[in-house]
Amino acid sequence: RASFQSLSKPKVLAEDALVSELIERDGHHWRTELVERIFPPKLASSILAVPLGRGYPNALVWHFDKKGVFSVRSAYNFSCRMSRREMAVSSTGSRFQSWDFI
């Protein structure tokens, strides 16, 4: 016999909620009950298995530099590499602007 009950979980968080809303204020623990209320059991278990940070402050990292620091020089070097790559693929028609990527 058909059941017309909703299979989706009740809406607990806003649609544009951030992952940080699933983490305790101390930043070291998941809000387990909330995660389990929002997600199906298998997915909740996978989420809760992800280790959280050790309290280090967040930092922006420019991964096109060995030290992770953005500079005009690192941006210039990146742009040169992208320009060489663009010239190599220009015949395929899949060009894009390097500076748009930065």
C-alpha cells in the first residue's frame, strides 16, 4: 500500500547554511545530533568521520607559490605559464583569459 509521507528530513537549516553551522563553537567537534537529524544515516556517519581542525587560525593560501604567499611576481609567473598553455591549446578553441582565473 502506498504511503504519501515525505521521505525528506525536516528543514532545520537555511538553504544557504554554511558547514560551520554543523560544528560546535569550539571548532573541534561536530554537532552530532544536528548532523544526524539533517542527513541520512550513512551520509551522517561519513560526515562525522571527517576530523576537524586543531585550532589553527584560518589562512588564505596562494597555491601557485611554493610558500603559499600571493605576490605580483607569483601572479606574473602564473600568468606566463597560463599564456604558454593557451598557445599550446589555441588550435582546440578552448582558450580562456589567465587574469580571469586569478
